[in-house]
Amino acid sequence: MVSGCIVTHNNMTTIAKTLDSLREFTSPENFKLYIVDNDSTDGTPDFIAENYPEFELIRNPAGNTGFGTGHNVVLPILNSKYHVVINPDIILRDDVITEMTSYLDENDDIGLLAPKICFPDGRMQVLGKRNPKIKYLVASRLRQEGSPSKLLSEYAMLDADYTKPFDIENASGCFFVIRTELYKQIKGFDENIFLYFEDCDITRRVNEVSRAVFYPYATVYHEWGRESKKNLRLMLVQIKSMFYYFRKWR
């Protein structure tokens, strides 16, 4: 049995495509999806309840507690072998969950598996795979269209052989598969982080006791909006999370 969780907060513009793709490429016989709604005000939870009754909707009684704390809501009730963390703007185009869990079945030393993540048009997203450093974050913030800079290429480990799996220090929280036993062992996400850097943190804690690995044979598609570049409030949230992360791991 595989479980999955999506945390939503006002995601009406993307959630239908995500849930339609999960409906198409998973089976209720071996996949249980939880959707934790963090106090949406745009009708997201009612839309999910009406149109996707096969998925379990949980209206977070604590309100908008953030990404990681929202995911931790389901931690005590999981009884699966593997658990999938999924963003509400991810689209599947094939059965990547079976592909990834089968690989984990064959490799007991891997605790977390991250797929290739692409834009909907097929371009690969340049995402950090090394532990974040200030120089990488500045390069990411200043990035323009076109080829990534030397620093971004270093951060994303673009010098690695992307045709085969390799170990990573940082897995994007938009989609990854983790062994449920390990997820519970490390107590899920750090609830001191409201949003941003929670994925960097959980990957580091996985790597203290297991391995986090990039798996290029599975691809998911991410409608990445980079909202912190457009929204001052989210930018401030990101900065706060960054300071917490660097204090914790200094």
C-alpha cells in the first residue's frame, strides 16, 4: 500500500489537473490519497469533496499551518509502506508512483526518491540538489531566462550524469517518495518552518540515517509559479525560513 498527501491553500486554479492525473494513474486498491486543506477561502475543499470523493479530504482544524505542518497532519494515521509528498500543481502523465516504489523495493538502502521535475512543456526545471548556500540562493533569486549560471548549475548538480540515479543533498518538496517508516522515524517535516526550506531540511535529516537519491527514469510535471518572486509577503516568509534553516544547520 502506498499513501500520498497534498496540502492545499486556495489552489482552485491547479488542483483539478493534479487530481485528474492522480485519478488516471493510480488505483484505489493500492494508493490512498489524503488532501489536507489549510483553510482555503476560494472553494477548494468543497470542490474536492464534490468531485473527488475517492480521495480523503481533511479540513485542517488548526487553519493555515503551513506546508510541512499540513503534511504532518496525516503522519499518525499512515499505515503504508511508502508515502508520496505531492504539490497541488503537479501533473502525472504516467504511473511514476509504481515506477518509483518498485525501485525502492529493489534498493533497501534508499530512504527518499526524487523524480525528474519538468515544466508542462517538457523543459527540465533547474532545482537545487545540493544543500543550499547563500551564494546559490542569490543566484536563484537573480536568475533570468536562458541557460542557468555557473552557480545555479553547481546547485542543481548539472555536472552529474542525469541518465542514471545519483545521491542528492536536497530534494524538492513538490514531489518525492519516502519510506513511511523512515518518515515517521524522523517525525515528518520540521513544524518550525511555515513554508520554504522544509524540503531542504527533511532531505538532510533523511541523509543522516539513509540515502536521498535522484531518479531520472520517472518524470512529473510542475506548474511552478515561483510565487515568492512576485509576492512580497511570501518573499518575507522565505527569508524567515532561510534564517531558521541556516541557524539550525550552521
